[in-house]
Amino acid sequence: MSAIYFTLAGIVLYLAADWLLDRIEVRRGERLEHRTLVFFGILLGLALVTFPMLQSLLE
């Protein structure tokens, strides 16, 4: 069951990172040059915070 929770969390984090990246680009008024790296950084940061919390809740 925990695999389902982690998969759902991953999907939500992916969508949240995409939304945050869009908000950053709208605020700047242009696309970021290294968009993929910024997206990865946002997603990684969210995952490093969320997954340990989720793991501790499931124990």
C-alpha cells in the first residue's frame, strides 16, 4: 500500500513542480534558459521534504 502512496505523492509533486516553474516564468516574463534543470531542482527539493515525512507517517 505504501508504494501507492509514494506513487501518488510523486505525481502530485511533479504537477506542483510544473506549476511552480510556470509561475516563475510568468513572473519573469520569459522562459528560463535551463528550464529542465530548474524543474529538476524544484522537484528534488519537494521530494526531499515530502518523502521522509510520508515515510514517517506510514510507519
